[in-house]
Amino acid sequence: MGEELRSLTERVRSESGGAAGYERLVTTESTDELAAVLTEPGQPLWARELAAFRLGVAGDCRAFESLVLLLNHRDPPRCASAAYALARLGDPRTARAAAALATNELRVAYALHPVRLLVELRAPEAVPALITTLRRRLGPHDPYRRVALACVEGLGALGDSRAEPVLKDALAHPRLAEAAVRALTRIPRQR
């Protein structure tokens, strides 16, 4: 059992309150049984999360919609487990979905994990989405500094020259300046 699955199962065990189906979802090898949990009415959130995670890590695209919903959940541990599974799912829709969530200004409070997922995927959508999200976070009283910092660090990791202007703008923000300097050093210089 991998560390991510172990962390998820410990959290979900507590949420399930020892429900009978918990152990079955942890141990079953049947992807059809896991997928059924995602479509059966009345399934608790913990069961859907566990089933979607296991399917995602197994590369089963039936988990995609559930994982995207969890990626945008208000509970950070759910977002983190969904991002982990989506990164391993291999579904070509993942980067577009993560970019849409990262740039959705109505849900910016939950954009941290979509931003990090975009960086991990290194998809074509990543740089434009991170630039857009960061630019919006550079306002004088923006409360989402963790999202802004994740964008700065992610743009540095991606090393794309298109990010240079917004990273230079981030230098003016004390909480972002040090990370922006590091990010700018990771962008190859044009000759």
C-alpha cells in the first residue's frame, strides 16, 4: 500500500465510522465494484472518494468526473488525494479540467491543488493557466497568497519564458518576491 493510499484510508476509516463497506473498498481488486460505488445512489462521500482514488491510481477513466469534483472540494485532504490520483490516471481531459479549476475566480479559494496538479502534469495548459491565476492574485489585498505562491513556484519549475513578465510583477509583492527571484533564475535566457 502506497503512502498516499495509506493516508487516505486512515482518514476515510475515521469518516466511515467503521461502516461495513469500508474494508471491502480498501481490499477489493474489482474495478467494476469500485466503479459501481461512483454511480450508485446514496453512497457516502468517503466511499466515493476511496473508490475514485483507487480507480484513478489504477488508470481507470471511470474515476475522472468524481476525481475532478473532489479536486475542487472545500476539504484540502480530499483535493490532495484527488490531485494525486488524477496525476496518475492518464486521462487527456485532466489538464483542461485542472486549468479550468485553477482559473475559476469564483472558486479561487480551492485553486491550490489544481495549480499544483498542472505543474506536475507539465501540460500545454499549465503555463497560461498559472499566468492567468497569478496575475489575478497580484492585487493589493488579495487573500489567496498560498495560491499565488504555488503559481510562482510552479512557473519557475516549468521554466517557460512566457512567465517572465508576471514573475517580474510578483517581485513587487513581499510575500512572493523571494520565490519570484528563484523562479526567474530557472527561466532560460534568450540569446
